[in-house]
Amino acid sequence: MKKQKTKTFDFLLMLSPLLLSGFGVVMIYSASMVTSVIIRGEPAYSQAANQLMWLVVGIGLFIFASYFKYTIYQYLTKWIVLLMFLSLVAVELFGVNLNNSQAWIHLGPFSIQPSEFVKIGLVLYLAAVYTKKQEYIGDFFKAVLPPLVVTAVLLGLIIKQPDIGTAAIIFAVACTVIFSAGIKFKHISFLILVGVVVLVAVGIQLVTDTRIARFTGAYHPFTDPDATGYQLIQSYIAIGTGGLSGQGIGQGIQKLGYLTQADSDFIMAVIAEELGLFGVLFVLGCLSVIVLRGLYIAKECKDPFGTLIAIGISSMIGIQTVINMGAISGLLPITGVPLPFVSAGGTSLVVLLFSVGILNNIARHVNYQRYQETEDADIPTEEKPSIRGWSKKRNRQRQLS
């Protein structure tokens, strides 16, 4: 029995996020040890210790989600939506403003970011709803529109904080899940058109000198190297000086007050400087394994609900990685999106580990089904039990008795 259970685990999907998370703690210590002492007046290990604490919590949730049957979430959608809505309203009422965004809530000594929980919550909600509506998925007003209203309300609350980076991730993940659910192409085209109009309208309302500076700083950093382009230029310097093998862990220069947010949004620049191309490829390799394994699980899963969840979680991690890498390389504006599993941020780490735990649970389900099919195939046809044969045998036993 133990051998059978062992075969159902996806060890690549278990090992990759745990390796990344542990590696992240080490790099957070390296990136923050000087600024923790000089700027924050804290011990050098304070940021790393905080991340390690959240990692322990995340591993606990990872184990729980790996064993908790994922199909149960299908019956909890109303509670999931209610919790998402109430948490975002709580941010609006009691939230703390950090970095020009009211996105956090203080719970004693801890700070949590509810919008991170909305990422996985919305994936579970959309997957459950569109699975139930498969029989009439072609009906736009009955099947497609109602979940979009819920999504729009949640996105509106996140944009109001404002947290544009998280809103962009959630919007992209929601579009991916909706597209994968099998809605008609004409409905997809209509939604894209409406989405573009809404984004333009919201963008006009949110335009400020600071946000315009993010675009000019991303695409023309050297026109204002001391202000709007400063952060990206420091990132370029860190990446450029790393070479193949880097300066050595702990030996980076840009983290010493030159590169702000070195332990969170720009931690990949520190990795590039200290560990070089090899360090960057290690991180991207682990992230690619998680995303590709997730998509493979989605393809192999015969349950539509599990398929949509796997697609949603995989796209969430992949899209977040692309946005973070785009920001540090100047391909995208800086939006404050952390690198999955590696950047400092307890809420993000816990949510990601919980999400991959769900993904691993789906993988266990898929692998167990495959294992059962293999076992059944090994039984000779004449020895395989059948309902009809079992019924006849049962009737004869009753007659004899």
C-alpha cells in the first residue's frame, strides 16, 4: 500500500518549489543583511528569519493541500468568494498604506496582503463555476457573464488600492481560465474588446506623474538616470557585472543601498550579480519545471475541474515570473510584482506553496488513476471481475443457501 501511495507523488513538483523557497531565504539574507542593519536598525538576519518563518507556514499548507482532496473546493465556492470580498473590503477599511498602496492589513506583528489570496481563490472559483456550466457554456448571458461580474468587482477593489501589478496578474489568469473553459471565439473577442476599453478608461483615471514616470523609466531610463531611470539602471549594472558565475554569494555591490527593493522585486538582479547566469538559469529552470509540470497535469487530468485549476495555477506562476523578469530587464514597467518563491514576502510565499500543494494533489489524482489503469491492464481478461458475472455468482450463492 505504501508503494502504491509513493507512486502517486510528483516528486519534481514537490522538489522544485521547496528548492526555490529555501534558495530564496538564502538570497534574501544576502540581499538584505546590510540594509537591515544600516537602514532598518535590525539584525542582519531579520528579513531572512521572517521569510523562514513564513516558509515553515507555507510548507505546512503545502502538505495539507497535497493531501486535501481538491474536488472538495468545488463545494466551497460561495465561501471562497465571500472571503475574497470581505478581505478586500477589510483592506479598504483597515488597510495600511505602504509604498503608496493600501494593500496590507496588520494582524499583530504580522502583515498580510489579501490580494495574494484572491489569486488562488479566483482560480478555484472560476474553475468550479465553468465546470458546472459546461453543458451550456455557449450561452454568454447564462454561463459566461455571471462569473465575470464577480471577477470585475474583485479587480475593481484591488485596482482601488491601487495594486496594478497584482490586478494585471489576476486579470491575465482569469482570461486564461475562461479561454480554457471552452467559451465561443466570438465571446472571447467581445470580452477582449470590452477589457481593452475598460483598461484604457481606468488607466486614464489612474494616470499620475509617478505612473507615467514608470513607463518613461522602463523604456527611456537614461533620459533621467538620477530619478525615473535610476532603479532600472542599477538593475542593469547588477545584471551586467554578474557574468557567467557571478561575484560570489554575499559579494554583490548594488544591494548596498544602490538597488532599492533588492530583497523583493529586484532580487533576480542580485542573483544575477552574485551567482551570474548560472544562478539565473537555476531559478528559471525550477520555475519552468513547475509551470510545465502543471500544464502537463492539466492535459492528463480527465476531470474538467482539475484541468482548469492546474491551468490557472500554472499560468499564475508563469505570468508573475514574466512580469517580474520584464520589470528588472526594462521590457515592462516596474509594477512591484515579486519573483515567485524567491522574493521576500510572506503572503506571496504562503499562497504559492498552498497553490502548488493543490497542483500536487491533482497530480496525485492523475497518477493514481494511471496506476489503477496499469494494474487493471495486467489482469487477464478472463480474471477481471464484471458486474454481470458478480451478480450471477451472488444469485447462485443465494440459491444454495
